[in-house]
Amino acid sequence: MFLLHNTFLLVRIRLPPHHPLRLLHYSFSPNAHPPPQHPSTVPAPAPPQAAELWIAKALASAALLRPHRLPAFRGLNPSPLAAAAAVRLAPCAAAALCIFSCLHSPPLSLPPSEHSYRHVISLLCRSGRHSDALKLFDQMMGQSGYFPDAGFFSFVAGSCTNADHLDAAATLLAKGSQFGCHIEPYAYNKVMNSFIAHGRTQDAVALFENWIQEGLYSPDVWSFNVVIKGVCRVGNVQKALQLVERMDEFGCSPDTITHNILVDGLCRVKEVNKGREVLRRLQRDGVCMPNVVTYTSVISGYCKTGRMEDAMAVYNDMLEYGTRPNTVTYNVLIDGYGKAGDIESALGMYQQLMLHGCPPDVVTFSSLIDGYCRCGQLDGALTIWKDMVQYHIQPNLYTFSIMIHSLCKQNRSEEALGLLRELNMREDIAPRTFIYNPVIDILCKGGKVDEANLILLDMEDKGCHPDKYTYTILIIGHCMKGHSSERNSSVNIEILVAPRLPNYRESNQTKFILSKNGKVKLFGALCIQ
């Protein structure tokens, strides 16, 4: 045994610094603590004796480094405990799988333990090797005859779900339930939620129906909430209503979250009156009281359809029933009044927000700025812009877009350029093409084509690619500038724009001609696709 231990040390000295076998040496000691295991009801094997630990060390080193010498260990007759220790103390998933495969296949063909299977599968799942984990899982159930418990089924299915192997996770859960494992609804709900998050709502609903029909599990309130939210997102509110009616069959009742999802779904498909009926029923029954989310969903539905009187009626009901509005509620009302052109009422809601102690955010100020700009009051919008600084709130891309577009509409190009420079200094906002286009347009219309060219170059430096509208604006701008010299205008356009077009084909017939009425006519083979 001493020779085996020292042979291992001599071999280890020749290994690279980060070789798994170097880590393996530090793991094999009588005082070493095994790594944390997955949740399981199967007890861990008893700690091996010192002699078995050294045998395990020798087995592991031979499996990783010199597998052709494994037949020599048949004379030692390694115990299953030593084989399990060799697998359990492997430094990584790849090493554990290698040791497991070598020890439990010819020439040694040691019988694998259930705990070894579980340990290697757990390591493979945690290291992202789910294909290998699933193969070993099938081998454990098929060849070795070990059957995992519900906890291990849930663990592997959850790991597959986190790695987006959704179909494999659903198959595992169905297989576990078919073999009598009582898997908690949480595992099923997680898989269905992931299907919906990946845009596979129909598959999630089909799984939900099949699992219920086959008696694999009994859904709870959360199960229904997950599916109802999914079908509401795709606009299938009728299916959501049917699911709510089925909840009584499984002994569960809709909670506040269920009603919030349903009301939001109805308002999204412009069935706001039905959403308000649900709200009134909740107020009348008193079993499941609506909260701020319920009221805000109905208010938002009315604001999006321009029905501000109905929105204020729901807001007043909200106050009457003792539900305190939050910042989101006031943002919805401010935005609704701003889009309706009623900036005075929008400012009134802003004052109510401050009186109720709700902190304004970037959406609050963006909605006010948008309302001012829609009314043509740019100075008021700039005042709100400055007020944001007092609250240490940074404008977002939407706020910049509103201001720059509005300034360009009123030919205030210098102020628009100033905001564009401020935007370019922000490292947390990626510039977009629709921000640059109005600035390029106003510069071209003002005859400042050279400055527009610089904006184009600045776009490309920021990684923002021009689109067909950008090129159209520049072509018209260059033609307008070259009104007195048609030939020079054509040359300038081709030099600036043509190299940036993805499918440009040179032709002697390509021309850009400005007609007498100021309209640009394009002839030739210039292609923008």
C-alpha cells in the first residue's frame, strides 16, 4: 500500500499544475469532507477505512492516467465501498465520469452503486453536461435496475429546465409519475413556466392537459396561474376564463394573483369593461380583495383606449376602498392624459403623486415630457428635463428620443445636437438609428450636409448601423445641396453612400437628378435592399 501511495505521488509530480489528478491527491485523505450532494432520501455510504481510501486513490489515478493497468487491481479485489469512494472524491465531473466508466466496465466490471450513479449525474448536471447525465440516468434505471426517488427526478428535471432542455425535463417528470413517484407540483409548474417563457405556450397548455388527463399530478393554484398567464400573453382570454372555471375541480380557488392576471389579459385585448366587471365582483364578494395591481391594470386599459373619465372613476374607487395608488398607477394616468393632449390634468396627477409620497421615476418624467411635446410646449418639456436632475434620475433612451424628435420638428437643431452629444456620452445607453435620423434630416434640410456626414460617421463609430431611411435622407440632402451642379451632386452621393450599401452595383447609368419641383429622381442600378 505504501508503494501504491508513493507511486501515485511520483506520477503526480510530473503532471501540469492544474491537472485534475493533482486536485485528486488533496481530496483523498481520511479527513476529507465529501462535496455536498443533491437532495435525496438515499443515505450516503459509510465512510471508507484508510486502506480502502488508498485503494480508491490508486483506482482513480489508474483510471485517469493509465487505464491499461486496471486489470492488475483484480488481485486486490476492490470493495464496492472503495469504488464508490474513487468516484465520489473525483475533482470534477469529467474525472468522475471517466473513473465511473473505467471501474464499472471491463476488465474490472465492478458493480456500480446507486449513490455513485446519483453523484456522477449530479456533477454532470451542475457542469452543464446534460446529455451525458440523461444517458447515465437511463442506464441507471435500465441496466442497473436502480429507480430514483421523486426528489432526484425533480432535481434532474429542474437542472434540464434551467439549461433549456425543456422536452427532456417534461419527459423525465412524466416518467417519474408513471413509475409511482409523487413529484411535487412545483417541478411541473417550473417546466410549464419555462415553456411559456420560450414562447411555447401551446406546448405548455398541452402538457398541462395531458398530465391532468393521465393523472400524473394534481395542479394547485400556482399551476393554474402559470398557464392562465401564458394564454393571456398570447391573447387567448377565452381559454383563460375556461381555466379559471376548472379550478374548483381540483379543490383550489382563484386568488388575487389569478384575478390580476385575468384582468390584465382582458385589458390587453381591449375588453376593459369585462376587466372592470371582474374588479367589481371582487369588491362585492369580499373574499379575494383587489390590490393596487388589479386597479392599475383596469386604469391602464382605459387610458390606452383614451377613456380618461372611466380611468379616473376607477382611480376614485381605488381611493374609496382604501387601496393606495403607487408610482405605476400615477405614471399610467399621467401618460394617458399626456397622450390625450390634456397636459394640465397630467400635471395634476403629478402633483397627486407627490402629495401621496410616491417617488417619481424616469417613466413619470418621460410621460410628462411626452405630454408637453405633443402639445407643442417644448419649453415646458425642457423644464421637466431639468427637474429630473434634482431627483437624480437619468433620462433613458425613450426620453432622449422624445426630446430630440420634438426639437427637430421645431427646427431647433443646435439643441437637438446638444442632446445627441449628451446621449453619446452615456455608456449605459446604446444609441439607436431612429435617434440619429431626425438630426441628420434637420441638418440636411438646413443645408448642413457636411455636418450630417459627420453624424453618419459618428453613428458607425458607436456601432449603430444606418438604415434605408438614413440613406434616403442623405441622398435627398446631397441632391438639394448640388442643385446648381447636378454632376457634382451625383458624385458626392456615390462616394458617401454607395460604399455603405450592402448590394450596390456600379453602373454608368446611375444618376441622381433633382427636378425643377424639388423632387429627387433616381435612375440606374443603385440597390438598397
